Amino acid sequence: MTDVARAAGVSVATVSRALRGLDRVSPETRQRVLEVAEELHYVASPTATSLASGRTRVVAVVAPFLTRWFFATLVSAIEKELRSHGHHAILFDLEDDSYDQRLPLTQNMLWKRVDGVITLNVPMEQEEVDLVDRLGLPLVAIGSAVPGRACVRIDDGATMRTAVEHLISLGHRRIGYIGDVPRNVAHVQTPQDRLTAFRATMAEAGLEVVEDWILGSDWTAEAAARDSAVLLSRSERPTAVVAASDEMAIGVRESARKGGLRVPEDLSVIGIDDYVLSGVLGLTTVRQDVAAQGREAAVLLLRALTGEEPALEQVVMPTELVVRESTGPVPVS
């Protein structure tokens, strides 16, 4: 910094203010300092900067899984948005060896390591919320809300309603569902909200929900193919299946085809997400913009870190029906 100050003909304090974007530096002086810093390949020491400011410019991104498309897409979008504003992400994968459990968020993960936290569809335990509060860290949630904190999400109930109503509009009355999970899994809120909305939409349409047609799954294509095989092999089966995610819908579709059923002539299948392969595979879905949710969450957290405005917004992102080849009219018996 001393070298930059000498070459630019200003004080070290002026260089510091210019590089940090603070006031009391004229635009001309700031530009000169930035040019000299670039010419001299000056890079501030992150450690020294953190010690001086008390800020790490690092954000914790906490996820129940990092191997799933949804979470990986969120992480990528968050990291890019943070990086564009001089911040970086540190990832905490809470996945345990068991699908129905997750690791806890601990003080060792956060203390003096991060300036804020973004959670990705993680229902927070009260002890974890208390920890974040005790450390004075702003938090923004994606998906599962944390009381009193900003949250970016879609309306899971309305999204599922769109999917079910699409099938009903095609004449389907015998509709199955895949995506139920035990109540204690790490990301329970989204599966629970979608199943609740499925049941409510069926009831409002005067349609019976056959409990044997409500299938559990761990939300992967492989598991959904396996979990739906027995149901689709029966003579008494649904004419359509709503999957709580596109990956499960893909699994159901392939299970149907392997069982000799035509999609959509014998069985219609719809999902939610607009997964990266859904367009190629011709899957009807209710699209959500996952990357946009990640970017919005990062922006809200950055606002909280700069004190621009309190990050208390509840942002509900839009979804839309995308009709492709996997859904069609109810089969004629």
C-alpha cells in the first residue's frame, strides 16, 4: 500500500479509502489510485483486511445436500453474485450418512470465519438460530423460512396446484403422487407443503386421493423409478402421476416405459423444477428459476452486511407451467 501511495502521489490513508470505496476521495484520485494499484499488481491481504475491519468478506452457504442439482444450482448462483461484490462463499454440507438426518450447524463452522449465512432449504433448529443470533450474523433463507429473517422461495402450494390442475384439465381423475418423505428428513418442509397442496387440490376438485398411490421417495430419479415400479405394474393404477420434483418425474417415466406403458398415451407424468434435462426429455413441468433465487438471496444478504436496509423481505419468486410431451388426455378405457 505504501508503494501504491508513493507512485500515486497520495497518502497511505487515501489509498486505503480509495481501494475500499469510501467517501472523502475525489473520483479523479480514486481512479489514479486504482490504476497504480493495477500496474503494481497490488492485492490486499485478506487476513490483514479482516483483522483491521473485523470483516471476513466470506458468507456461509449451508445446505442439506450439495450433490443434488437444485442445491448445486443455488450454490453456483450465490457464489457468482457474492464474487461480483468482492465476497466469497464457504460451503457447509450438512448431509449425514442417513437420508433422514443431517449434521448440526455449529459455532466452530461460523465463529470468526463468516460475515453472514445463507441457508438452502434447511429447517433450522432453535439452537442453531440462537447461535447465529449470538454471533451477530445476518441470515437469509432460501426455501424453508427462518422466523424473523429474509426468505426467498416459491409458493410450493400454488406450484403444486398448477401441476395437479393441468392434469385435471386433461381429463385425469385417477392421479397418483410421488415425493412423500418421513417427517424428520433434513428438508421436510418442501415435500410436506407439496403433498399437502396435492391433497387439497384433489379434494377441491371432488377427486379421491388413493393412499396406495401416494409414494415415498428420496427425490432422486433412480429411487423414483424403483419406488413406482410396483404401482405402475398393477391393473388398478393411476392414469397420471404428479412428481414433487422433475428428477422423480423422470424416474417414474422411465419406470413406466420399462413396464410397457406409453407416456403420455397410457400414463401422464408431470414434475416441478424444470430440471436441466427436462427440456431434452420432453417432460412437462412447473418451472422455477432456481438460479434467480440464489442471486436474490445473495443480494439481500449483501444489503444486510452493508447496512443499506434491513434484510427482512419475504420474496416469493414466480413459477410457470411448461407443457411438453409427457402429459396428454386421459386414456380412453
